[in-house]
Amino acid sequence: MKKNHPYRIKLSPKQKRDIELCAKANGISANRFIKDAITQHLLLHKSEASTNDHVLRNQLRLFDPDNFNQDVQLELDL
């Protein structure tokens, strides 16, 4: 049995109009257009997500083995 999971998003009037125009030009409903766009986006970025090892773009990589320097020492005053 197929389950649907609803999402609510807010669109500007221009975004709504653009979606409706693109959907009409492709002969599909606006809902189908949105679902297809999401599917294409997920497929495009799926390989990036699996190889990204969950490090954000701006996140500092402290323990990157490629840049590991054994001469660095860390001193802490506790």
C-alpha cells in the first residue's frame, strides 16, 4: 500500500505561476510537475549525499587524514 506524506510549502505568486506554466507546457498537472522536479533533484544529489560523509560545506575538518601533521602538538590548561 502506497502512503502519502503531505508537505506544506509557501510559494510566491510568481513561483506558483511559473510552476503552472511549466506544467501546462509539459501537459502534466502542477502536482506531478513538483513531484517530478523533487525526484530529479534527489536523484541528481543522491551520489553527493552518500559520498559527503556528512560534513557541511562550511564545516571545519579538524581530523582530515589527508592533512594530518604529526608534528602538531596541542596544549590545554584545565
